[in-house]
Amino acid sequence: MEVIIQPNKEAAASLVSRVIAHELRANPHLVLGLATGKTMERVYRNLVRMHQEEGLDFSLCSTFNLDEYVGLFPTDPNSYRHYMQHHLFQHVNVDRRNTHLPNGIANDLEAECRQYEALIQRFGGIDLQLLGIGKAGHIGFNEPLSALRSRTRVKALTPTTLKQNAALFGNEEKMPRRAMTMGVGTIIEARRCLLLATGESKAEVIAQAVEGPITSMVTASALQLHARCTVVVDEEAASHLKETDYYRWIFENEPEWEEYR
Ligand code: GLP
């Protein structure tokens, strides 16, 4: 795992966007794993700008989102399909047929989950997986005690997550109680993982995920097992980390990061 500390939210999101753009330019057929949430909005804004101003080309890439709420139509403003349309897909030249999210209104949810896994395999696996982190330490919707080898499946949402996301639904009553999510096992099979966390509210879970033990209580900690995972944080989200001098030293001295310094 590598930890990159940036001075603020904008700089952190900008670095993540530039890594995505770099990978996309290197491989136009990139299979990109996508995440939702407030934190990612800045990243998508940057990608849209890069598409418009620098011609960043999405025409050959494919995308797979981490998760989707159960019971929401794709047109529902709270669905993750709608989020992706609104923040990214409709503004760039990605082929809609190559954009994938679990179908939250499938009749047979278990079959839908199996098909989602099979589809990822058919596309050759995920090259670059973008990740946020929930306040419960989750990646995707892999809530505490999610098996570290879990695959795409339906998960009940924890009270912490319901509270965190309820604001978007007006009130907690309207919020779906379940979601379909890639499993921890699915996520860590991606060739590269890139996690972005910003703000004081993420400081404690980031410290647990990066410096704590690998535990299903904080599913982001499973990323410690990944051979190529980068965690990008702003100063606030880094504020509970102990080894920040070491992380800064690596970033300053690792040739791979030269163009991002
Ligand atoms: C939801 C998503 C996660 C995301 C998290 C963080 O729970 N399922 O994938 O990481 O929100 O959201 P935010 O960026 O709004 O803090």
C-alpha cells in the first residue's frame, strides 16, 4: 500500500483524476471500476473537464460500478446509475453500452449478482478500481463483518451507513435498506486500486484501514493484501495516521510519482 497526502480536497481529487487519465491514455480499452459518493464528485468534475479541454477519450473504455441500491429504478435520482449519468457518463464520450452497474430492480437479485461477476470476468477483469471509504470503514457496501473473500451479493446496510447516506434521500425512512455490492474479494482482484478519502470525518477509518490490523470489521483494511493499492488523502483525512513522515518521504522519492509531485 502507498499513502499519498495532499494539502487539500482539491489537490487529492486532482491527483486521483490524473492517475485515471494516465491509465486511460496508456490503455484506451481500460476496464475502470467506479465508485459513488460526495468525495468522487470532484474526481468526475475533473475527468469531464479533461475530456472537454484535453480530449481525454472514453470511447473504448468500459466501466463497472461497485454497487447499487436494491429497489431503485435507474431513473431514480438517488440511484447510483443516475449519479453516474449525472456526474460523468452524460458529459463524456463513453459508450453507454459499456457502462455497468448491478441492476437494483432485477427480479432475481442473486442471479443478477452472479451475472455481474461473470460480466467482469468476460471483460477480462478490472484494470483500475476507484474506491471511496464509508464511515463504517467499508469499500463498496461491504459493511463490517463482510467476508474478506466475498463476491458480489446483496448486503443489508448498517445504521451508520443509513445515517451517512440518509441526507440524500430527504429522510432515512425513504432510504433502501439493502444494496448490491461487489465483494471484498471481487475488489481486491482488480489489477490496481486507488482509494480517495478527504475530510476529518474519514480520519479515524483511514488510520484503521491503513495502519490497523486486517479485519472484516473495517473492510478497507483488506486493501493491505493488494499488491498495487494507492490511498490518496488530504491533510484532514491523514490527521490520525502515525507514519505520515514516512509516507511523504516515499512520495517525494519514488520515481513513479515524479509527474504528480
Ligand atoms: C457509499 C458508497 C461507497 C462510498 C461511500 C463514501 O457508501 N457505497 O462506495 O465510498 O459512500 O461516500 P462519501 O464520499 O459521500 O463520503
